[in-house]
Amino acid sequence: MNEKSKFLKNREKLSRHHTKSFSKLSRDRKDLAAHKAMRALAICVSILVPVFILVLFLRARPILATHNISTLLFSTTWRPNQGSFGFFPFIMGTLWVTMVAMIISVPLSLLTAIYLAEYTRPKVRAFIMPLIDLLAGIPSVVYGIWGVLTVVPFIQKVVMPSADRWLGFSPLFQTSNPTGYGVLAGGIVLAVMVFPIIIAVSEEVIRTVPLGLREASWSVGASRWQTIRRIVLRRAFPGVIAAVMLGFSRAFGETMAVLMVVGNVVQIPHSIFDAAYPLTALIANNYGEMMSIPLYDAALLGAALILLLVVLTFNIGSRLVLARISYS
Amino acid sequence: MLIKQKLEESFFKILMVISTIFVLGSLLLILGTVLWRGLPALDLAMLTQAPQGGYYLGKEGGILNAILGSLCLAGGATIVAVILSLPIALYLQLYPVPHFTKNWIRLSLDILWGTPSIVYGAIGFTLMIYLGMRASLLGGIIVLSLLELPIMVRGMEEAVSMVPKALLESSYSLGATRFETAFKVVVRQTLPGLITAILLAFGRGIGDAASVLFTAGYTDNLPTSLLRPVASLPLAVFFQLGTPFPAVQDRAYAAALVLIVLVLGLSITSRLLSTRFTKNIIR
Amino acid sequence: MSQALPLNTHSSPHLRIQDLNVWYETNHALRGIYAEIPTFGITAIIGPSGCGKTTLLRSLNRLLEEGEGIRVKGQVWLNEVDIYDRVMDLNELRTRVGLLAPKPYPLPLSIYENVAYGRRIHGLDVLDKGNGRNLDRKVEHYLRTAGLWEEVKDRLKAPASALSTGQQQRLCLARALAVEPEILLCDEPTSALDPISAQGIEEQLITLKENTTIVIVTHLLRQASRMADYVIFLWMGELVECGPAKELFKNPKDSRTQAYLMGKIG
Ligand SMILES: Nc1ncnc2c1ncn2[C@@H]1O[C@H](COP(=O)(O)OP(=O)(O)O)[C@@H](O)[C@H]1O
Ligand SMILES: [Mg+2]
């Protein structure tokens, strides 16, 4: 990188010299102006996220000023008409759905990623990876439609009866909500939505583990699987965690697909079949309406702020890990 | 010992194959479901008419408003995004940007990429209220263009990074300035890659619902003005599914089918356009 | 096609290579190699860059075929068993025929665990544990054999990546030795090292040759003449000449060998 920028600097000097010697000063000036404009543009774009945070913070300030933060976060009462804005049910809704999604998605994605990176031939991989990319390109309302048409009936007709028969003793599987719309439906839809993220990132991370390391392990007689488990995955561990964090932040912030299948009942879910009301659904369903209720829209933007900060934390964390990996 | 190891390896290999089948199967299942439920509901009227009176009760009409609206939204946003992204991508790739600045810009773009679209929507709407704007095509275009920006910059950077050094050098040595080299030589050289990036971003823009929910609004009319609300396909799917009438819900499936054909068509076209495009997530 | 010369008669060959051919896609990289590698001592494979030395070496523990698009035909007999036979267990083969790569690749483990790795893989650590702190003693033994013990004995728990390149290469040697291979393949083992570390490795290998068969690939003629008891000379994928080191260096028979040794080609 250093070499490159040094080279480019030299180039620049040379080309300046060149243009000057032909006394084309106007072109030179135009070049410089363009350079400055491009830099300004890039820097503007790069401060967008801090600006987002600032805007949300400013607009949420009325509610932060009148309500204790811990009340906002941990109160379970959500009665905007009476001025009670407890986000806890929504936060729990988001966490439940996201956790269920990750529990389903992480093992399946990682196994697929390991398979693609370690066991398939390049030709097969070149066939499968684009298909997984297609999964990433499907719009979230289509996932939502799929959830409504396939996942919800499946849960209602197949999963709930059998869970009732085999796992009914655990409160995790008991519910008074017979519709199928709920945490599990949201979790399954989200799980499929984050497949491509976790798979693509962790597959790439696993493949960046140097071949020499694998060969070193094979050369003392370790099998392929032993090498993967003890060496490759250990080496790829930070990157795999980063991949999972990326998936988590995607699931955490997903709106439309979840909204269509979680049931949207303001309550703290206690079972995977209970309906939930995630933060994103709260914003999507209510923002822009009922603006007459005092503080209501400040509360919703506060919810957006919480969402953004959580997603940001996970995103930055994983990006920093991935950047470190690609430099080492 | 040996047998235990072999068993362990076979066990995990089977799990891996099952997982892979599961992942690919979910893709098939999604496409299959939408096709199976959407195709019967799809007819020519749906594609060529705007909703008539009583459309939401299952009477005649179509989703032309949403199709055209989505094309206008995503098309406009893509144009804005190209205007913003191309200079940024060329700047990052061809100019002597200090190391720290470059990393900072890339990290910011990555984070922008990860920002939930509902947050874009909420912020966009807040700013629009502040500026006294109504939900409109323009508002939707602006928010969507920010959503598309990081994807486009990433794709364009990738394309530009494949330009051979020698080409740049020969351009410089012929006396072309960096600016001329970037916008004439490099852009022409990398056109397929740039178009790939543009199509990908367009695909993401056309499929996004949460960001246009507040900013573009919804209407039964065809798009006419930048300052009027505009319909979009994802929201057409969403709203029609929300009605209690099965006939209208069927149309939601048909709309979803139209949407997915558009998006996958774009994705496949862009892939065919540049066979050398590799999605490099780590940087 | 060159035929291996009979060896010094008192040692039967440890490896017998018979009509070995290797293709990378369509590139016929090794052409009908016949050679014998004597038991114990150091056999050096020499030749100019790209002549197939690495290819030949890596075909001896079948690490070669892990790559894509590589085809191998022929036989390599290890103690009267063809390692290319279908019943050959690859993991067992690679336990018996170890490899030291040109560049050290310490495993992402501690120094101690790097050496213990192979023993744990093969369940030898269970036996070791049965005798008190036997695994510790084994690790110490192999670190001593590799000449690294004194430098690392106080920080066995430290990550191996913290060592210098020269130390890492000796650690890799200790790791390879810890599973008690009968043959050790070394691919330009000193090419990434400074001269002092390189000398260290050479000395360890020379000590080891008393009870291990060592095959070393090198493009350094002087290294070969310092270390080798037996030499194989490859030229563009073909075996041109092989024989005891003294003889081959003094009286090369083939004109290409002569030219190569005199520095006229390669
Ligand atoms: N992975 C590979 N893919 C394709 N060709 C290869 C590969 N490795 C080596 N070759 C080719 O095989 C020949 C022998 O290579 P190699 O055994 O590495 O030579 P040496 O070790 O003597 O320098 C060379 O022509 C080289 O180009
Ligand atoms: Mg070599």
C-alpha cells in the first residue's frame, strides 16, 4: 500500500511537471479542483452515520429529557396515551426473534461454509456460491410472503402439535397463541435471510487460512476433519465470530419480513410460539401516524436510535476484526 | 481410536451436506412458493392497469402504479447513487489517499451498508418533515440512493481495482491528468464491472420496503411528479397481503412474483455481464 | 528413461520410486521417474528451479494430490507397500513420512502444543500421560533434538507465532519429529532463514540422519555437497542421474549434470 501511494505520488509529481512543461495550467488546475471535490464528497459520505446518530439523538431528546433511560429500557408499560414509554417488550421481542434466528442459522451456515471451503471442488463451489448470493438478493417482503405462506402454516400444523406432544413440559414450548405467527416464525424467516451473510463471510475467512497450515497438520498425519477442527477453525475463529456478528446485526435490524410473521402483540414473549413485537416493527407500524400524541414520535426515534446503536456496535466490531484479518 | 475418528468425520460430513442442502433447499422453497402462489394470480391486467375503484375488494385493476413507481424510485435513486459513487470509487482507487482516511471511508461505507433500512426511512422522514416535504418520489429517491451508495461504491471499487497498472501509467505518460485518466480511460475500460455494480445496487433499491414506507408513501395513481407520493412493488405486496380478502392477497403473491423476477433477473444479468466479478466482502 | 543405479549394497532402499508421472492439468511435470532412496542418511534432490523437485518430494507422502487438477501415475514402494495403492491410509502414511516445508507454518497453538499436536492427534498423549509427565518429557526431547529447547523452555505456553522465523522452523522440525516418522521430507528447509539459523537446521538434520531417512530438496549445490550422502539430479521433469554424493559430484556421467554442476546451466 505504502509502495503504491509513494509510486502514485511520484507519478503525480511527474505528471504535474509534464503538464506544466506544456504550459497547460488550466488542465492542471481542473485536475486539482476535481481532486478536492472528490475528497470532499468522500468525506461527506463518511460522516453520514455520525450525522444519523446526531439527528436521531436530537429528535429523541424530548423523551430522554423527561424519562429516565433505565425506565425507557426496562419498563414494560407501553401506553403512549398516558405518557408511559417502556421499550422492554419490544427489546425483548427483538432479542427473542434474533436469538432464535441465530440459533437456527449459525450452525447451518457454519457447516455449509466449512463444507464449501474445505470439501467441495472449485467447480462445485462456483456453482453453489452464486445460488447463495441469490438468497441475499431476495427482497425482504418476499421473505415475508414465504413466511406467511409456508413457515407460519408449518409451525401451526406441524411444529406446534409435535412440540406439544414431546416438549410440552417446558414453558419454552407452551403458548396460548395458536396462530403460528410468532417468535419462531420470525426466527426461521430471519435465519434464512442471514444464511448468505454468515456463509459468504465465514467461507471466505476459512479460505484465507493459509494452505501451508493445513499441510503442516496433514503432514503429521492429521485427517482432514481433525485439521479443520483443531487448526483451521481455531485460526479462522475471530473471522467466524465476525461473520456471526454481521449476521446478528442484519437480523437485529430487519423489518418487513419479521413484521409480517411475528404477530405484533405488545408483550414479553415467554415461549417460541408466543407473538412478539420487535423494535423495527414498532417503528414501521407506528411512525408517521398518531403524531398528535405528545412525545410519541420522539419515543419512536429513540427506538430507532437504540436499534442503530446496537447494530452499529456489532457492525463496527465485526468490520474491524475482518479488516485485521485481511491485512495480516 | 481410528474408528472413532473416522466416524466423527463422517458424522460431520453428513451434517455439512445436510446443511448445504437445507440452505439451497430454502432458496428453492422460497422461489417455488412465490411461483406457485403468484403465477395463477398473475394476468395481463395486473401488469398493465392501475388499481380501479374497488381494486382492494378484489375487483378489476392492476399494479402498474407500483411497477412504474418502483422503476422510477429505484431508477432515480440509482442515477443519484452513480453520481455520488463513481467519484468516490475512483478517488479511493486511483488517488493517493492517506491510509487512515481510506480505511475510515471504507469502514464508514461498510457501516452504512449495515444500517437497517427502517433507520434510513425514519431519518429520511424526519428530515423531510423538517424541510416541510411530503412523502414523495423525490424523498424516496434520496433515501434509496443513500441505501444503494455503499453497495455501488464497493462494486465499482472492485471493478476499478482490476485495471492494469500499465494502462494507468501509459495514460499518465501521455500527459493525461489523473482526472482525465480516471473518468475517460478507466471508466471506459471498466464499464462492464461498473454496470454490474449499478445493477446490483438497483436490485437492492427496488426490493427495499422499509425505507420507502414513510418517505415515498403510496398511491393508486401512476407516478407523475417528483413531489407526489408514489407506489412501489414491495409496499404493494405488503399492503395487499394485509387486506382480509383472499383475492387481494393472491395479488400480493403475484406482485411478489413480479418483484422477484425483476430482482433475480437483474442479479443474473449482472453476473453474466461480468464473469470475473467476485464478491469480496473482506477488505 | 534413466534407471536408478544400484545403491551401496549394505543398505536396502527405504523408498523405491517406479515410473512416477505427475501432471498439473496438462503440464507433464514429472516424467517416468525411477529412483531408490536408501535407508538412513541424507538424500538430496537437486536441479534448477522448476525442474520438479518439490513435485517429486511431495509425491512421496501424497501431499501433492491435495491440490486441484493434479494427476499422479506410478508406484512408490515404502517397505514393500505401494503408497499409491488404494488401501493405503493417507494419515498413517503421512505419520510415517513427515514433511518440513520451505516456510515455517507454526500452528495457531502454544509452543508446547505445537510439538504435542501430532501425538495428541494419534492418541499417543494418552499413553504418555499414563507415565506421569511423559508428554512433557517427549516435548522437551523433541525440542532438544531440534535445538530449540534452551531458547523456549521458559515460555512453552507462549504462542508459537511469537518466535523468530529461524526458531519457528526449528519448532516445525520438532513438531514433525514428535510423531516419530521414519522418513523426513525437507523442501528447501533453509530457504527462508538467515545463515545462522540455516546452519542450525543443517546440523540438526545431519544428527538426525543416523536413525531417520532424510530427503532434502535444495537448489543450493553447496548445501547438497555439505549434507548429502546420495543425490538425485532432476532436469525438466526427468531424472537425469542419481548416485552416491561423492561419486556424482566428482564424476558426473551425464553431460547435463556436468554442465549443471559447473554452473553452465540452471
Ligand atoms: N500447483 C501447480 N500448478 C500447476 N503447475 C505447477 C504447480 N506446481 C508446480 N507446477 C509446475 O510443475 C513444474 C515443477 O515444479 P516444482 O516441482 O515446484 O519445481 P521445483 O521445486 O524444482 O522448483 C514447474 O514447471 C511448475 O510450473
Ligand atoms: Mg520447489
